Amino acid sequence: MARFLVKRLLSATLTLFAVSVLSFLMFFALPRDPVSGMCPKNCNPERLERVRQELGLRDPLVTQYAGYMKGIVTGRDLGSAQGGRCDAPCLGWSYVTNEAVSDTIARVLPVTLSIVIPAAVLWLLLGVGLGMVSALRRGTWLDRLAIGFSLTGASLQLYFVGAVLLLVFVYHLRLLPVPSYTSLFDDPLKWASGLVLAWVSLAFLFSAIYARLSRAQMLETLSEDFVRTARAKGLTKPKVYGRHALRAAITPVVTIAGLDVGGALGGTVITETTFGIQGLGRTAVDAVRAGDLPTIMATVLIAAVFVVLANVVVDLLYAAIDPRVRLR
């Protein structure tokens, strides 16, 4: 198991290194000049050149990349043009908000985490549970209800579901406040009431996918020889379904869940835009519109970290579910 974990961590490290290099090169491939965006319109060429020197934009790319990566680990001195000393993890200085990018990320990342993690718990419990029940009660009204739920969820979009929930529960019935973010540690009740519509919207749409996938996998697993053998041995239904069938059927669900959660943590743009919440996704979109290249780089790296970590977790869960994976 230790060897398997080391191999996966090395692969994740190489992936993150490749992403950091590509995102850094993208920074310089963009046509917009960051110095022109920082400097007022009346800046003369001499002043622009002086700012470029202070930003280190005239240094070789290898030197600039090494300085950027060093700043993430130990911090670095950005010079007077960028606010002076930047403590680790230093992700650069925003050309638009005139603050350290790490401060911006620290402010918006808890918002995205507060949206995604509770929603993921809801959609996994609802989707997998409904899919399993549907498979075990195939042909009954529960099965037809689950299929109808799945088709409905797969046919709708988040911006539509979110708008309907806002109209009904916020503006018409006035049962919930306008969606907003409050720290969980400041006021747990206000935190939950401000984000519950986002959770329900994501959970409804994603659980429909997981219900269909879980049902299909469970039906396929129930027809396997090892399940029939377990039944022939006289094992009880909870043992057959829970210990044998569910363990085999859950593997593809784990894969999809890891990718979905990792991608969502990288930025739930549509969710945050629909409910007017400033998280990592909206911050990335705003940075692209404003040409704020350091913030763009930081959000790309963070999204990559979440996706890679999610895949590592999926690999570890695979190894726990199916020991044969450790031999690969």
C-alpha cells in the first residue's frame, strides 16, 4: 500500500509541475501588457519600462518561473511596485485589486468550499441511495419514481433550477434570505440559510446523474456469478447487497464523484453567478475579464491542485475497495 501511495503522489507532483509551467507560459503568451493595465494612461514609456524592471518582467523566463515557485514555498520580495514583501504562499500581486493574490484566494476559497462540500454530501447520499433502492426494487413504483427523477434532473440546467428556487423560496414565499456567505464560525445558522439553495440546486442536478449510474451498476452487479454464489451459500440479503454487490458497484461512482468534486472545488462559476455569491469561480471569471494575470494563474493552479488531489483520493479509495488495484 505504501508503494502504491508513493507512486500516486509522485504522479500527482509531476502533473502539478506541468500545470504550473503551462499556466506560467500562458501568462506571457497573452497579448495584454500587464504593466499598461497597472499604469495610468498618462504613463510615459520611461515609466512603463521602469515598472517592468521592478516587476522582473525583463528577467529570463526560467528566472521568473523559479522566483514564482519559490514565492509559493518561502515567500518573496515583489518590490515597491507590487506591495513589497509577500509572505508564503505568495501567488503574486493583483494588478486590478492592488492586493496580494493569496489574500484574495483566502477570502473567496472558503465560500466555494462551503458550497461544494455540503452539496457533494447531499448529492452522493441522495443519488447513490436512490439508485441502489431503485435497482433492488426494479419494476416497482420506486424504480419508476427514481427513473423519472433522473430524467428530470438530467433535462434541467442549474441556472434554471436556481432561478426557480430563488423566485419561490426567497421572493415569493420569503422563507429564506437572499443567498449570501457568512462564515460558519461566525453564525452557523446564517451560513446554512444563505447557502442552502445553492446546495439543493447542485444536489438535485448531480444526484440525478448518480442515481442513474448507481442503478445501472447495481443491476449489472446483481447479475454477476459471485452474487449468485453468495445467495446460494445462504447469506442474508444485507450481506449479499451490502458486502458484495455494493462494493463492486460503487467503483465507477467513486471515479465520477472524485472528478465532480475536484472540478467543483476548482470553481463553481454558474452556481456562484446564479446566486450572486463571490467565490473562486466568479473571481476567476472577473480576473479573465479584467486581464488580471496573476489572479488567473493562481485560480488555474488551485483548480489543478483540487482535481489532482481528488484523483489521488479516488486512487486510494480504489485500493481500499479493490485490493487488485494496488498491484498495478
